[in-house]
Amino acid sequence: MPDAEGTSRSEERRAALAAWRQKHEKKLAVAAKVAAAVAVAALAVAVARRASVDEDWEADEPINARTKTPEEEAFEEIVHAAAEHTARIEDVSVQGFAVEAKVRSKRGTWDASFFFDSETGHYHYSCPYPDANAPIFLGDTIQELYKEAVGIG
């Protein structure tokens, strides 16, 4: 039979073990709660990203699209019509009164940028080969058709 001192040591050990378990159980419980919160947040972010990607793919227009003015719509039609009838122009894109054209030449394919004044119809352009005929012809054709369409003399 254990003496009084042995009993108190056993009780001390049990109490210390119980305290250790309680201390670590709290830490483990806190760690489990933090891990669960992080997992939920990560899942929410993943779902939001997936929804955003799905919306972007389903959208008919780019996110930064805006409604074009009637003048811009008419200008875009003029640009596409002029590009179809200009040799060496492979593609055009229009943003407002700015035009980017892909030009095919013996030197390869390169870009030409045009900036048209909506009030006068005049334009400025830049390209790696300023002496090339295709960009000049395209710009002059667009300018002439635009001035005619809006009644600029």
C-alpha cells in the first residue's frame, strides 16, 4: 500500500498530465478551428474565381466594353469597308476613333496605328515603314469616306 508521499506524487503526476492534456487540447482545438477557417476561406476564394472565370467566358462583350456612339459605329463600318478594299491589310481593330491595322508586306507583317479626329476627319498614323503605300491608302480612304458620311467639306 502506497504511503502518503507516494499517493501525493501520483496525484501530482495525474494532475500534471491532465493539465498538459488540457493545455494541448486547447491548442489543438484552436489549431483545428484556424485550419477549418482557412480551408473555408480558400474554398470561398476558389469558388469566386471559378464563378468569375465562368462569367468571363459566358460574356458576349469584354468587361471594359462601353456603348459606342452612333458616330463611332459609323466610323467602324467605314474602317472595315476601307480595309476590305485595301491590298495588304490583313486585319483592323477599332476603338473609338483609333485604328490598329495589320499590314502584310515583303518585309513581313507589322502594325500601323491611326488616330482620327472625329470633328475634321484628319488623321495621324505611325508604323515601322512610313513610306509604305498600304497604310497611307487606308488612312486616306477612311478619311475621305468619313468626311463624306458626316458631311465635312
